[in-house]
Amino acid sequence: MLFLSAVSQAQLISPGKLSNAHSFLNGISNCVQCHEIRNPSISNERCLDCHVPIDSTIVQMRGVHGQPDVLDQNCSNCHQEHFGEEFDVLRFDSAGFDHSITGFELIGAHASAECQDCHGNSDWIRDQTVLNYQEKFGLIGSHSTFLGLEPTCESCHLEESVHGDQFAGESCANCHNTVDWEDISQFDHNEARFALTGLHVEQTCESCHTPERVLEGALAGTEVIRFRGLEFETCESCHEDVHEGRLDELAGVPQTCESCHGTEGWHQFDERFPEDLFPHEETGYALIGAHESLDCESCHAVREDLVIANQWVDGTADYTYPEPVSDTCMDCHVDYHEGVFVHTGDGAECSTCHTETAWIPSNFGLAQHEQRSRFQLTGAHVVTPCSSCHIMEPSTVTGEEKPQFRFDDLSCEGCHEEDNPHGDSFASAEDGCDTCHATTSWNRDITYDHEAETGYALTGAHASLSCQSCHFDSGVGSGASNRQAFSLLFAALPDDCMSCHENDSPHQGQFAESVLGPACEECHTTERFTLDEFDHSRTSFPLDGAHIEVACADCHVQETAADGSLFTRFFPLSTECSACHGDQ
């Protein structure tokens, strides 16, 4: 107790040295700088006369000293002195300190920061009151206070800024948060001068905001991502004009990218798209012929009319105007001919026969028929209309009548079976119609060698006769299957005159028992039926004397046959004189 009493007395007489911060006030002569005479307590006013920055926070009722439960306390309750130079006057518990009472709550990355990370850099002090205090007491550049920092990001992180002076005067918190600088999800681009719509929403920041080298200022020589000062008045500011200015004006009407396109995608169009003005050749597929007058939907929409079967270029099916595969006509047009021409060398390309002007008439002419067809057109075939051979027949696929182009049988009979006037006379013949006929005409230019082929030479009047004069079958009536009401018979025809001329014979069978016999050629030739002369000595009554000058009709008179027809009597005749001269 005596010892404690001695210490207490010594404290009153010699209270001890001040802390390092107040060491300049050591000495009895300076006591009244802080203490009032005959008043053992410390005066708050005396403390605040020096500690102006603290006084400022109290007046503003902010920070630790501006809290209601601190305002009325004496400074010495927390900050005691005279315990030596090494004594910590502040006795500050940083671990338990509630930073939110300063008006700056520690959240995000700030929550794990050390006090010295922010309060250990006097260069960050911005409060002029604090700066004046530090200058007055020679504390500039030293860690002597927790006061004077501003609650803005820029006050501490200005040197870390990668934006240069683009956002001068604006808070970092407009875009960034305290958790992660790179997380700018809170930034609403629609609050900027360029609102993001359509596909722009899906783009990364780097797609538009690219690095640029700074030429002057604190960041000179470094690359800074450009956010301010970008040009965006027109689409061409960022996007290359693939039309190279060719669409700046259509039909005298000025155009911009927005005349056709929107931000939903280059290939998503709406009512703004100038269908009636758009030059389709820009797509690489010029519209000519019948294509020119078509509506866009004729090609750029799904068709179910069995005429168009569009296929879309990969990746274009969701376009407003899907891009048809258009390498060949068959990519869009359903094959009207149902594969008939697939076997051809050009793969059934429609342009072989048709043009874009119209399907009909076809441009497949004589030259193409000569070069590409298995059947060469000659003679009368050259002027025969296409439809005469390529007749309409029901399709084996749809039943629709379509012209026939594929022929398994290219022989004459393949087309002219119904025109055949010969019936089945030549059914077993090895040679075809061209043995006798040419394509010039059925009835002319017949090249048949009658003598060589039949052994019967055509001489005299026979040489100029038409075939049907001899090879005529009167037994074929109008009800026959062939188109003509007659048939020409060639097989097994007899070669004697009476086989053909029986109905023409004027002799009524007189010569059957005659000396000459019934054969016509005993008297007649093929030159003509009428005889210029006859050797009467061949008969049983040779002519002599006056008989030589007698006309044939004087002896061979006309008689009436049983059928009422007239004929000349040649046999039998009496050779008696009285038969002709009577009673003379």
C-alpha cells in the first residue's frame, strides 16, 4: 500500500511522458496546452482546438466521433496520455471495428482487405481539413490518421483505371461492384446513347469496344479499351457494306441498312424490306424471264403444290427469305417428267430443252434431236410436229397425262402399227419397213427390188402401177383395226395374170379350151392390153388372101354374155365360109 501510494503521488507530481504523437508537448510549460488550471480533467474543447479533423466529423455527426453514444463523452475516456512514448493512445481494435458507422460499409472484396490497404497510403487522403492538419504538424506523407479518405472508387483506384479519362466525373459503381471488377452485369447499356437490341444484346463487350493506344496523358503509350467517342450513327460505322454502296439508292429512293435490315439479324426482314425495289442480282441469282414477275414467296416459302420442292441452303431455313438451293432447275422444280431424262448425260438439266422465259415452246430443236436423241429425224419426220410422236399418256406415278419421251421400241412398227396397211403379211420378216419404205413418204421412193425379192419382175405397165393396184385386199372393211379401210396383201400372191385381172378379162373364159390356151401372155404383154398385131397363124384358121386385110371386128363380133355384159367372140368360131359369108 505504501508502494501504491508512492506511485500515485508520483503520478500527480510527475504524470509521465506523453505518447510519441504528443511528445512535442512534453514539459511543465506545455501542460496548459491541454489542461485547465485547477481542473484535473481534460477539456474536449482543448483537444478539438488541435484535432480539427475530428471536430469536423463531430460537427457533421459522421464517422466514429459523430455517433450519438460518443458525442457526449470526454476524449480522455478513450484516449489517455502520459504512459510513455510507445503507448498507443488510440488503442484501436481493428478486428472488432464496425466500419459501417463511418458511412462506408465494407462489402465484397473490401471486407477481406486490411486496414493498411486503404489507410496506409496518405496519397489517397482528399479531405482538405485533414491535409491542413497534417501540414501544420508536419505529418504529410506519414501514416498518422484514418481520416480524410473519400468513399468514391476513384479516390483509391484511380491509378488502376484502364479507362483513361473516358469516365472522368463518373462513379465506377455505375458499372462495377466491389466483388469483381470484371463483373459489369449491373451496367444497363440501354441507359447509354446506344441501346442494345436484337443480336447486339448477345455480343460481348469486346466485339465493339476494342483497345486503342493512348497518345497523351498519364496513360500515354498504353492501350485503353475505347468506350466513349465511338461512332454509331450508321450501321457502316461498325459493319462493312457488303453491297459496296450499290444499294444506297433504289429507283431514285435513298436507302440505308435499316431500309432492309434490323438488329434481329441480317436476314430477318419486316415490312420495311423494299420487295418491289430490291435488285435480286445482288444475291448472285439474277431474275430473268418468268422469274422476274414472281412474288418473293414463290421461291422463298415452303410450297405444297407439287410443282416447287424447295431445298434451303444450310443455315438459312430461319431467314425471313430462306435461301433456296438453286444450282440447277431441279433444286426447286419438281421433275415434271418423273425421271425420264435422268439417264441423259447432262443429268436431266431442264435448260437442255427449256428456258426461263417459258416452259413451252421447248428450245429442243432439230439440231439437238440429231445430236442427243437415239432417233435421227429424216424425211417427213423432220416436219412432223413433236406431239405427233410424243403423245399424251397417263403417268405411271400420278396418273396425270404427260407427253411420252421414252420409247423402248424405235422401229417403224413402234409408232406406225395402227397405220400399217399390210396387216400381218410381214410379221415373220426379218427386215423392217425400211426394206421398202423411206422416211420421205410411205407411197413414194419405195426402194423394194421386186424381181430380186419375189422373182416377179415388174415390166411394162406393171412398172408404173402403185403397189395397191396389185396388193389390194378388198376384204378389209371399215370395221378393221387399222386406220385405212383396206389392207395390202403381199405374202403368197400368185403371179399369173388371171389372179389379178380376172375381173378385168373381156373374154368370158373363151380361151380355156382354145388352141392357144387360157394364159393371157399367149396374146398380151405387160405393155398394154390392146394388141397392135396378132399372128393369126397360131390359131386353127390362118389368114390368107383377102382375109389378111379384113378387120378383126368383121369376124370377131360382140355378143351379150349371160350376165348382160358385152364381150367379143374369139373362140370358138366356125372356120366354114358359110359361117361368115352365108349364102354368098
